[in-house]
Amino acid sequence: MKNLKLLIIGLVISTISSMALADGHWSKIRIGTEGAYKPWNFTDESGNLVGAELDLARDLCKRMNAECEFVQQDWDGIIPALVNGKYDVIMAGMSVTEERMKTISFSDVYMTEPARFYTTNSNSLSTFKSGDKTLNLDKDSSVTSGTISSLNNAMKGMNIGVTVATIHENFANEYLDVNLKTYPTQDEMNLDLVAGRIDAMLCDTGAAESLMETSSGKDVVTFGPNIFGGLLGSGVGAGIRQGDTDLKAMFDKAIAEANADGTISRISMEWFKKDIAP
């Protein structure tokens, strides 16, 4: 009888805890991040996770009266790990796309950047000029197809790098006719670009600009248009399990507050040297 009472009490406590979570009372939020995507999120020389998203996550957690716990996870398994409960939220430079929303939900966008091609100043691609400064994939026009055709002609037979399981790989598979090489991390792709093992890479501008600020990346230059829209998504948001609608509402509210009071602009200026608030 005593064991039965203890079991009942345990079930009641568990039920109350579950109800509290369902009502949005998240006292501790586990945030999954890659830790290898500077300046969004990366590991410093002391082994600490740092970056724009780490600072933003801490700010958002304060607004939600919750404790943040960061969990490092390789990029190619970051969505399955969220779905399987390893953490509650992804903040890892992840763009909000229709394809990803088939599996997970997203908060409102908190930062946004275009994609762009990068090469070295010794490569012939460094002199490539596209007719348009922007390539909006939401527009199905002759200008869009013409710009993509020009890019393919310029890069014909060349080795182009992208990080695996990203919007940039999706873009390359959909639009480019090149020798594509995929990398598990941005850092590994950076090394191959600088060493000349690939002719160019496609990534978001912030990641490449962080490389260009270093001595090893001093010869890296950009070419072609800013690319956005379509399968590249609407910007970067926090990935959340589809059933955690209360947590999404909390993040949406905190992000709106951080955007309204200039916090996101301040953080992006600190880490990206430009304002990429939505």
C-alpha cells in the first residue's frame, strides 16, 4: 500500500510538471548549437562556446526567466537530435525553410543574411562580374535564370565547396552544374579554399567575412550577386519541435522584444560588424 501511494504521488508530480511545461513554464531550456560556424556560434581558444547566437540565446533566456544550457552537436545530426529530445531548441545559424518545416517548427526570424560565392584573388573567378547585384530566388524571371546561367558558365569544370545539409548545398544541387564538394564544417571548407583545393565556396556572408578578417583569409574575395529567397529560406530562426507550441510562443515574444529594443542590432554589430536584425 505504501509503495502504491508513492507511485500515485510520483505520477501526480509528473503530471503537474508536464502540465507546467505545456503551459509554457520552461525553467530550463537546452539549446543545441554546432560550435563551428563563426561568428554565429563557435569554440574559442579556451574551449568556450561563443558567438552572436550564444549572446542572443542568453539574452532571450533572461527575458523568458529561464536557465540556458548549451549542448554542442555536429551539424549533420542537429535536427534529428532535436526531434529525439537531446535538447529543446536549435540556435545554429539555421535558416527557416519550407523543407525543414516539414520536420520541425521555427521561431520568428532573428537575423538574416544573403548567401554569396567566395574565391581567392589568384583565381579567374575573382574577376567575374554578374549583371545583377542581387539574385532573388522568389522571382521566376529571365533575369534570375540569366544570372544563374552566367554563374554556371564562369564556374564550368571548377570545384565548388558547400557545407553538407545546408541551404547552400540545396542551392548548388538545384541550380549549379559544377563539380560539387561537400564539407562537414565551414572551417574545413575555408582551409581548402585558402589552399586552392577548391576554386570557390558558397556560404553566408558573415561566415566568409570572418575568414577574410584573418591572416589566412587575406586573399579571399567575393564574386557574383547576393543570393536570397526561395529554397534559401526567409532568415535564421530557432528550430523547435513541432509539438512545443508554448516554447515557440515564448521565443517569438522574446525575439520581438530583443528586436524592438535594439539588442539584436547591437549583438549583430558586435559579431558581424553590420546590422543583420530582421
